[in-house]
Amino acid sequence: MKLLQNISREFSGYNVLESAKRLYDRKPLQCSLYVTDRCNLDCSYCTEYDNSQPHPSISDLKKWAYKIRELGTMRIALVGGEPLTHPDIVELVRYCRELGFATSLTTNGFLLTRKRLQDLEDAGLQVMQISVDRMTPSPITKKTFKTILPKLDYFKDSKVSLHITGVLCQDTLPESTAVLETGLARGIPTEVRLVHADPTSFYRVQRGSPEALKNFIEWMIQRKQNGEKIHTNEAVLDYQLSLLNGKPTEWTCMAGYKLFFVSAQGKFWECSMVKTEKHIMDITLDDLFANYRKKPCQAGCGVYCAVSTSLLVDNPAKVVGREIVARAKRVPALLRHAMSSNGTSLPSNPEGTQHVNGGSAGAPVAEERESLVGSARG
Ligand SMILES: C[S@@+](CC[C@H](N)C(=O)[O-])C[C@H]1O[C@@H](n2cnc3c(N)ncnc32)[C@H](O)[C@@H]1O
Ligand code: SF4
Ligand code: SF4
């Protein structure tokens, strides 16, 4: 029975039928809402925090969330800055769930405690993305497994579906394999994504050798095709490879239409890079539809959630089909585990901690899991 549950969870996705409608109508699928500009870290590749700004009030955030839902949006990704610095984040999650959003939150995890996770789970949070770039801190990034490993245990019996996302650049590359192996060994969907393109030379990081980056992405594709829980879908892995190969993928950016961003001042942004002065409260479905067009900034675009949604809307059968095949390859591991443990206990990983949420062994318990193709953020 447990085995069947585990297998079915590999294929489930939140609000799949409702989300599927968004592939064929004119309404948006996903919004990333900046719940604050404030952050407790200062990653060198990041342009998305500003500690001179106060937190937006919970009443404004609720007003914007209501409007975003009114436009027909299915999923809301709570991002920042650092969302866990906002004092009313739990209340906002509860409100988003009351509105009917599939709700995810992206965090650096530094302020995550067992109690905070429990409160978010009780409020209905479905997906949490924790960002982990390296095993140990560097001058570029403090988001490491050194901080996050001790917290993975919180997810053992949690309904919140966890995945790990790292940034791939020169500084992190030497530890990216270890980051991926550490997540995967615990059964957590894990990904490492190429640092965004930096047309204005704003980042304080080097991207790194294209050959070394390509090798790493090819290795992720291989592991994905072997049935491992690489969180990125193959279409986006291929896209990153094509960026490094200088062979642009043919696509039409759906940012500002099928997905959009709302800033911590309530401004409507097409994506994290393309900002407008329009207020979300003034946006109509016609405004969104006007953004269904190729964009001048498409070449080299590194907003992977936009790439992922755009490729999905453009060719759902191809993108979802490949993901289903990749997940089907996980089933033998579930069967092996069921036969070896009789499905009653969670095995230990080499360090002795138990596999956590997301594991092929300690399988997810949430009824509504991560979307088959969804990306929490950027
Ligand atoms: C802006 S952060 C906000 C949430 C939270 N503070 C965190 O770090 O997870 C959202 C995600 O964007 C990623 N990110 C930020 N700047 C990036 C860049 N230049 N290239 C690729 N990913 C980036 C972060 O690593 C993180 O996973
Ligand atoms: S990536 Fe996240 S944690 Fe790092 S500075 Fe940006 S907002 Fe803060
Ligand atoms: S192409 Fe990329 S940067 Fe340009 S609007 Fe689309 S998602 Fe944003």
C-alpha cells in the first residue's frame, strides 16, 4: 500500500487539472510575489535585495495577493529579499491558501526553525525551496549545507515538499557536485542552475569556464536520465547547455503573461529583470496578453522559471512527457527499497541521518506535491 502511495506521489502535482487549463486559456499560471526587499545575507550574484526599504504591510500584501488571484493565477511563489524576515509571513501563506493558490516559498533557510516550519505547514504551505550554493561558506555566498544540513531533519514528517536549488558559477563549481550529491543522497529533489546572464555587469561573481560548466550540466542531464531527482526539467537543462554552446533555443518568452512578478512595492514586473512602473492593482488580462510576444532580451535569458513556463506553454506534451519518463525511472528504486525494508522504515544515509521529505525512501507525505514541471522561483 505504502509502495503504491510512493509511486503515485512521484507522478502527482498540485492542482494539475486546474494548472493544465492555464496552458490553453489566456489567464496566468504563476506569479512570484516579493514579500520583502529586505535580506539577512548579501550573496555577490544577487540584485534582488535592498535593506533601505521597509517590509510591505500585511494588508498591502493581502490586497495584492487577492488581485493576483482575481486575474486567475494558479500558483504563487513567495520570494524576496528573504521572505522569512517578514514578521507576517505565516499569515500571508495562510491567506494565499485561503484564496486557493498553490503556494511555495523560497528561502535561504537561515531563519528556519522547527517551529517556523510547523507554523508554515499549518498555514498550508506546500512547497519550500531552500537555496544552497556550496558545502562551506565563501566570500561570494554563505548559503551552504553547513547551515542547512542540521535543519533537514525538520522535514522528516513534514507535509511541506522540500527541494534544494544552488547557483552555478566559478566560485561554487568546485563544490557543486558535492551539493548535488548531498541533496540526492537524502532523496531531496536538488538542482544547481547557471548564474543568470549579467548584461549590465552588476554581479560580483565570475561565471566560470564554459567547458567546465557544460560538463557539469551534461552530468546533471545524465543523472536525470538515469532517474535521479534532479529538480530541473530536461527542457531547461538543455536550454542552459544551449546558452553555453552559443546555440540559442527557439522560444517565445511568456513573462508578463503566463507568469509575472509583483515587487515589494506592488509594482507589476514582467520578470525579475524587466520592471515596469505599473501597479498590480491596475493590471488587466488584456495588459497581460499584450506581453505574449518575443522579447528583445530573450538571447541569453537566465530567468529559468520564465524559460520553463514558456517552454511548457509552448509544447506541454513534450516537456511533461520527458518529465514523466524521468520520474518513471525512479520506480525501480522505490520497488528495491520496498523489497529490502518491507516499506516500514526509513533507511539511514552514510552519515546516519534519516532520509527526509522528497526521498525515494522516506517518500513525500503531502497530498499535493510539487508540480511535475513547476519551478518555485527564477
Ligand atoms: C533572490 S533569492 C530570494 C529568496 C531567498 N533570499 C533565497 O536566497 O533563496 C531567489 C533565488 O534566486 C537565486 N538567485 C539570485 N540571484 C541569482 C543570479 N544572479 N543567478 C541565478 N540565481 C540567482 C537565489 O540563489 C535564490 O535561489
Ligand atoms: S540570493 Fe537571497 S539570500 Fe542571497 S542576497 Fe539575494 S535575496 Fe538575499
Ligand atoms: S526574456 Fe528573460 S529577461 Fe526578458 S522578459 Fe523574458 S524572462 Fe525576462
